[in-house]
Amino acid sequence: MIAITPLRIFRRSGPVFLIAAVYYNGRRREVARIVVERIAIRNPGATMKPLMPLISHLVSRKGARNVQIVLRLLGIFSLLVFVFSVLFHYIMTLEGRRFSWVTGLYWTLVVMSTLGFGDITFESDLGRFFSVVVLLSGTMFMLILMPFTFIQFFFLPWMEAQAAARAPRSLPATTDGHVVLTNPGPIEISLIRKLRQSHIPYALIVPDLADALQLHDQGYQVMLGELDDPDTYRRARVERAALVATTLGDTVNTNVAFTVREISESVPIAATASTPASAGILELAGCNRVIELAEMLGRLMARRVLGRDARSHVIGEFGELLIAEAAAGGTPLVGRTLRSLRLRDHANVNVIGVWNRGKFENAGPETVVQPATVLLLAGSRDQLDAYDGLFCIYRGAETPVVILGGGRVGRAVARELRRQGMDSRIVEQRADKIRDPEKYVLGDAAEFAVLQRAGIEEASSVVVTTSDDDMNVYLTIYCRRLRPDIQIIGRATQERNVSTLHRAGADFVLSYASMGANAVFNLLHRMDTLLLAEGLNVFRIPTPAAMAGRSLAESGARQQTGCNVIAVARAGVLEVNPDAARPLPADAELVVVGDAESESRFLERFPPPERPSPSPS
């Protein structure tokens, strides 16, 4: 045995010394591991980096077996070269010629490699027969066996090792405060964008290597591992994670939560559930927050229905601060600017923005109210009541809301509307989904006669809730053509189809992706976020250091970012519509509204101060 210490190998350096130590030292894997660590310390990201996957493969059991096979083949080849060189001298002596040993080696390799320079040839039949044997042996070894062996046992494992290195099986030991995700679905993709904006690390666990490599090439931080293996979560450092989120099927989510709880009793776990029964089981498995997406999406879509009257309808709240929407059509608001309306003087409400056919615009003094405009209001309960007192007399007719799709989301919309005292009709094509025949219309929503029976000609709003985005686009275009004045609320399963639904004529679009991502993101306790519509959020953050002691006018937050600060909370007191000339206290919290782009600009220009996350309840 050759006794070479790892440090001496490293100082002499070079892959040849490393491989020699690996395969001739009695403790080859331990020696190689030390050498690899030594190289990583001395040469971080340097010339040895491309060889690291190969070295890791060589020190494995499979790699050691492959090298032994290659060494045996090389030994057989060397023995053949030696034997053929000796026979070359013997046959040349029989022919009465003499050559040096170097010439014999030269002739053997030239013939075996099929180069055949022809400068040295045999004259006898025995010599020519020997040349044919050497030629065939060389063809088999040098053109078939050795290239195949190199590709099979060195090149392909090296490429596989390099590919596997792009999808690591564990996170660094120093990883802390990260989010562990288990599914590369629409919710996770939307959540990852939010995490990146807030500079929060994450790891996406993927069981399949090909999927992991594809996601890695797309720029995602992935880790290879089985979702039902406790060791996967140990290697993901789940005990130091800020959150574990899983949005797979109910049974898989239950297994993930139960497995994570085996590793850590304190890490927060968020999971999605399709039914209330599954929600209870997931809580028993250890989930801190169970999100019933269908129910949540149905409630949000129902809150967007504005067809009954011109009063304000609350769509979200932050303590005493209420966020509401009010339709302007059919009221004296149409055709006038916000400056001339003086709503803040009459009702003390703040118009923070307007919707026009699904497009959100920040409200300014010169903003003109159109017939299709929906006002986004911010104020207290008393302030909104004052607004309702001014406009409650308009559009008082009660008409049913038409809901297209009788799945979980459609039924959730109907339940929420019923709770608000509004009537609805669900159009469903499958008879087995019909619960109450008086509230359902059986048939294809693409048929005009079916929509007529549902009351499309008198309805003030249509809610499109099917799980097929293509069908939702189709139905939105159809309903907009039938009723250009009707309010259309659409659902998008994939976030990329939100803009398509807006172009098709939807006034509002909500998707699983943004809604689920916001619900999960809120569990991080970095900031509270309320999804008003696709891409429009109200979020609550501690006063940024760049704004503390300065007034809103001095900070220029609205002009620089497009976000609007609508309230300031301090010592349990919420000041709605704060004075733009008053300095902001450093120990307060700001309630800010803005779309996705303006929110990103705000967080970049005015990052919130760091604060420790509270313990999970």
C-alpha cells in the first residue's frame, strides 16, 4: 500500500495524485473525503470545481467498482501490447532482421490503432498472419472496448454527477429562516416571487431528478428528496425553517405534515385542503394553518359582486380600517372628477383607486368617474356608513347573480351571497353536482337558452368559476357579448391567464395562485397582506427607516413607487387617511395599497426593518 497523506496530496496537487490516494490507500473513501474538503477550502470555485462531481463519483462504491473494471481492462491491454512486442521481435528474428524494443512497441501500437504507416512490414506469411491478429485485437480494444468503457464508466457518470450537483440532496448546514416548499405548482411559483422580493430564502423539494434539473435551469432553488422520507426534511434543515408549505393532495399533505412533525414540533406548517373533513385531519397531523382554497376563493369572488346597489361593499379589513368597493354606475358620480365630488369632505372616506373594466388606477384629484368605474374606498365603519347614506337610494333593484359552474368554488360563491342576502342561480352541466334544483339550472353555459333560464338578461353580475381556464375565457367573451354592461367576475387557475381573462372582458379576476401565495406568505409574520384583486394588495409593515420622522409628502412614496399609505397604526390606535404633512413615528405601522409592481418598488425603496418572527400558535 502507498501511504500518502491527504495534505501531501493536496500540496503536490493534481487529480492524478488524488486518484492514486483514493485507490491505493487502505482508507480510500475517508482520505478522499478529507482531500475534497481540503480542495474546497483552498480553491473555492476555482479550477478544481468542474472536477468535484467526478471526484465525488470516484469515491463512491459504484465509482470504485467502475474504476476497477477500467483498470482490469487497461491491464489486459498492457499485457497484450507486451506480448505482441515480444512476438514482433521473435518473428523478425526468424526473418533475419533485428529492431530495438522501442521499435517493437511502436509497431504494435501503430498496428493496433489501425494507423498502419507501412514503414515496418513482415515478409513471411507467419508475420503477415501475426499482423492481422494484432490488427483485429487492436480494433476490438482501442476502437470498441476502451471508448465504450470510458463513456460508460467515466463520461456518463461524470455528466450524471454534474447534473445531480445542480440539484443538491441537502441544504448547507448554515441554512436558517428559510421556507420549505413541496410542490412546484402555481401557488408556489407566485409565493417564490414574493419571497424573492422580501429576500427570504427558500428550498423547493422535488422527488424526480429530471424535474429538479429543469426547475434549477429555470432559476429555482431546488433540493432532491422524497416527500415521505424524514431524512429529506433533516437534510432540508426543517428544524430551523421559518415555514413549511405543502399544496399537494389532502393525503400527501397529511403525510408531509406528519413527517415534518417527527423532525420538529415548532416549525410552522401550512397546507391546503379540499374539504372541511380533510382540514380537520391536517390539523391533527400538525398543521398550524389549513387553507381551504375553494372556500376562500368563493368568498372573495362573492365579495366582488356589486350589482345590487351603489353602496359600499367591504372586501377586506385591517382592524378598524375597512377596504370597500362601490359601483359608480347609475349615480351622480359619473362624469365628474374626484376633486369636484369632495367625498372626503362629505363622508371623510378616501378614494385610493378606481377600477375600470379590470384595470386599476391610482386615484387623483383629476380622475374622472366613468359609468363602469368601481371606486376603491378606505375608511372606518362610520365613514363608510356616511358614504352609504349618500348613495343608498340608487340602483335598489334585487336581481339574482348568475354563477357559471357548480363545483366547490361555485357553491362557495352561492353560500357567501346567500349570507349577504343576495339571490343566485348556478348553471351546471352535470346533474350529479346539483344540490338544490330551485337554485340550479341544468345545462351548458355556452347555450343562450340555458343562460336565459338562469336570468342572464336581468342579472347584474356573472361569476365564472369553472376550473378550466380555456372555458372561463370562452364564457367571459360570450357573456360580455350578450351583456356589455354586466359585471363579470372570473376565476383563473393559472396566473398567466389572468391578463387573458381581463382582455376577454372580465371586470375582476381572482386566481388560486395569488390567493394561496398571499395566505401562505402571511404566516411568515413579515407583513400582513390582503389580496384585493389579482395583482392589487393592501399590506401592513413597520415604518421603514427611510420614512421614520418624515411626512408622507416629504418621503415621496406615492410619486416614487405608486403605492398609497392609507392608514397609520400606533399603540393600538389606527389613524385612517393620515395627514400627509405630519411626520411618521418610527414605532408605528403603515397600511399601504398598491399593485404588484408598485409594491415591489415600495419594498425596494423603503425596506421594512427586520423583526423576529413570533412563535407559532
